[in-house]
Amino acid sequence: MKTKFILIIPLLMALLQWSCGEEAEEMPDWNITLTPVNEAYSGEYATVEVNVSKAVDIHLSVDGSVMKSTSDGSLVYDVSALPVGSHTVKVAVADGYGVYEKSFSCKIVAKHNDGTNNDKPNNNPEMMYDYVDLGLPSGTLWATCNVGAKNPWNYGGCYAWGEVTTKDEYSKETYRFKGSPSVLDAAHDAATVNMGSNWRMPTKAECDELSENCEWEWTDDYNGKGVAGYIVKSRISSNSIFLPAAGSRDGSDLYGAGSDGNYWSSSANSFVNTWELYFSSDRRGVRDLYHVYGQSVRAVRCR
């Protein structure tokens, strides 16, 4: 049975970062509930729930970017959807008289099929992964989750092109892949290495096919999980996949989470640029990008 740890935020102003232009009334009672993870997920927390005793504005930010806001005194956010790595989560409550803030750290660790946090898959890495047939002309089957994710709304890991593990810093200085293939081989394909030999990263042509042969519907709250992205629907069946707007990493910072999606293909355009599937709420397409950035990977396989 899942238990909950309740973290009651002290009302002592000495423990809160507080700003106010005039003398404030007493802040209403509020608390943060951190739901622990279960056996299917490895990390510190699965969800963050904030409740205030009256209707006030609540803002939750991750690594300096606002991820979700409400004005009714209640907010729930799925922390496990964040990319693998360490993050700073800040909750700010504003009642018209003051702004009250609480910050805490959260570490997301990808859990592999053998129940460990190893960087390598186990002997049967394909047993947990599922795919969807979108009726595409090529017959390509798309995975239901990002590489490193446990469900469709999780962001999964961020990978530089040609690298197969995540890291803390994404830059020219930390880029480890040496080579200039037109298409990645299996040893440097993040999908193949992390999910098994039946899986691989999509080519540029397959990214174009997905963009042009499906219906794309933007959502700010996929299945009530508070995660934004596109529901990509087949034109010949009821099948669909969800691509979360997971953003990308430049250096140690996460940019565009909740507003932009950046998914590597396996195809290079030049010695330093690689084709990616990108999107925001008002556009999408395939373009080339500097290959050192940390981005999402969605695997494909053949029939």
C-alpha cells in the first residue's frame, strides 16, 4: 500500500522567503504532500501536491522555469515526468499580501528492467516496452514512451546525439561521441542500447513521415497528469502516441520543458548538425541542430 509523507510548511516567517509592500495578514494554512515512489519508478518523489485553506495563486517551478500554475488553492504536479537528473523544485503561494516560497531538491533516476539503476539493460531489455501501429506508409511502429521513461507522460532521459547515457553537462567540452556517420550505428544508438536490439532511433525520413501522416493535437494536461505535449493520432485507426514537451538541455540547464519538444533522429545533416523532430503548441517539423544538446529520444521498430 502506498504511503504518504506530509511535509507541513512552517508558518514562521523566519523560515519563509517573504516579500510584501504593506503589512500582511496572517498566511492561511498550507501544506505540501510528497508522494513516495512505488516499485515501478526510482527516484525521491512521484508527485507533489499543494493545498491551501483558501483560494490563492500557486506557482510550481522546476530549475527556474514555471511548470504549472493554479488560482484555486490546489495544485498537483507529476515530478516523475522530469528528465533524469537532479532538479530544484520551488512552490510559491501568493495571497495578495505576500509571496511565500518553499524549495526542495528532487532526484530522478531511471529504473531499468532488472530493478536496478545500472546504465546497461538486462539480458531481456525488450520485455517492458510497448509500441503503437499508427498505420504509417512505411509500417514503422513507434514506442509508447521516451527512452528512459516509465510511462507516456514521463520525459525520460536527455541524450546528446551518438551518446547512450545521460549526464549532468551537455556542451562541446563534454561531448563524447567521435565520428561523423550519416546514420548512427547500433552501438551509438540510445534506443538500441537502452531498449534492446529490436529498437532504434528513427531516421529523418521516419520523423517526416510521423509529422506529415498523423493528426497532431496539442494538450496542456495529458490524462490529468499536468504534462504538456502532442497527442499524435493515426488517420486510419484510433491508435495514438503522446510526445511530451520535454524541452532540451544546454550545459546543465533545462530549457523549454512544458512548451517545446526536441526529439533526435538517427540521421546527420553535417559533421556537427543532426536532424531532429521539434514542436511547440503552434508549430512542428524536422530541422537540423547542433548535436551536443541533451534531447529526448523516442524509439521505433519494424513490424
